[in-house]
Amino acid sequence: MTDSPKKRAYFLLAILSVIWGSSFILMKRGIEVYTPYQVGALRIFVSALALFPFIARSFGKIEKSKWKYLAGTGLFGNAIPAILFPLAETNISSAVAGMVNALTPIFTLIAGMLFFGMKSGRNRITGLVVGLVGALLLIFGRTGGEVQGNPVYVWYIVLATGCYALSVNILRSFLSTTGSVHNTGFALFIVGIPMGIFLFSTDFIHRTQTVDGAGFSLMCIVLLGLLSTALSTVLFNQLIKISGALVASSVTYLIPIVATIWGLFDHETLSYWHLAGLGGILGGVYLINKKN
């Protein structure tokens, strides 16, 4: 990269790290008023509306064989995780949620090897072991002799990262010829409609009108949909074009740092076990991305 594209790449990397790293504290603010299901549904519905203008004239350009894969990425890459993360944050801190989210590349490799023909190697296998040990330290990390929240709820995030892994492999294997904005826009359109119908079938409007602090919580969830789901897709696609996948994957290391800073700012407590677990996960991700 020349100096100008390099500066642009680092700028995009910083912006994406802040956006995605801040998503966990935004979800935490959202569930102060709304249910986790409402938070997830509104996030997806808002992001689907935001990207619809970019795909409105392209419905006829999508091959019929691609729709099932778009539905798969919409379900596994957006709808299910959008519910699982706020569910988890009802019992664990936003900082820990951001840390466990770093498991995504590890589960992407596992899913790739099991179902999509991805090759393994010495560094990748070592990275898997190191990363999974780090995850166990994170999940059962203790603060002042007590478990941080209810560790059972951490498994919701583990499941969400598994869903992300399936989505990434579907995109890589079956949707590589479709543009990133179209992939995300159509995937969100498919799941956004039922999410919107579900949202307005709940007491969402009543909570918005009657619960103190609803305006702020609503704003946080809307920002979550517009920034963390819609805008970030466009920026990440641009980052890959400028710098390649290797530099773009660096965002994995920065997201937990931003999430942790927000958590500490919000008076969340972390232990050395959590930091050791995060180190294990990021070390595993580094080995997985390293050439054998």
C-alpha cells in the first residue's frame, strides 16, 4: 500500500474498531428498557431499512440459487446473534461480551474444517487449542472470588460466534461473487421483515411511550442498527479492498479493547482471569492467521 491508501486503511480500521467495540455497551443500554428480543428485532429492522435503498433496484439481478444462502447469512450472521448478545448481557458485563466475541475467527476455522473443506495446519490446530483454553478462562473467570455474573449466559455469546462462523463460511463459499453491500442488504431484508412484524406485535410502542429513559435506550438501539450493522458493512468492505483481508482481520484484536474500555468506564469489574482468557483467545487467533 502507498502512504495515502495506508492512512485510509488505518483510519477505517480505527473507525470499525470503535463502532463494533461500542456495540456491546449500546446493547446494555438497550436492555435497560426493552427486552433482549425487542433489542435484537429493532436492530435488524433498522439496519434492513437503512440498506434497502441500496438494493431496491437489484432484486432481479440475484440468481435464484443464491437466495437460500442469503437467507442463511441473514439468519446466522444477523438475526440469531442480534438476539443472543442482549440475552447474554442480561447476566454478564458488556466488556466480557466483547471479549468472548473474539472467538469468531476460531469458530470460523472449526466450521470451515468440518463443513466447508478448509485445510488445517500446525499453527491453526495450535491456535484452536490456545484460543479455546482462553475461552474457558474467560467463561469461568472470577472477580473477587465470585463468578462474574452467571457464566451460563456466556454460552449465548459462544453460540452467537458459532453462528457468525457459519455465516462467514457461507459467504466465502457461495456468495463471493456478490457484492458485500448486496449480500448484507438482501440478507437483512429477508430477516428484517419478520423481525419488524415481531417487534410491533410486542409491547415495544407501550414501553417507548411509558418507561423512563426509553428515548435514550431507543437511540442506542437505532445507532446499533445504523452503525454496527449497516454502515460497518460498507466500511469493512472498503477496508478489505484497500488493504486486504489480513489488515482487515486486525479489527478482531481491537474490538475487545474498545469494549473493555467502555465496560471500565461503566464501572464494570474485570479480573486477571478475564484478561488471561482474552490473551489466550487473541493468541489463538494470531496463530490461526499465521502461515504454517
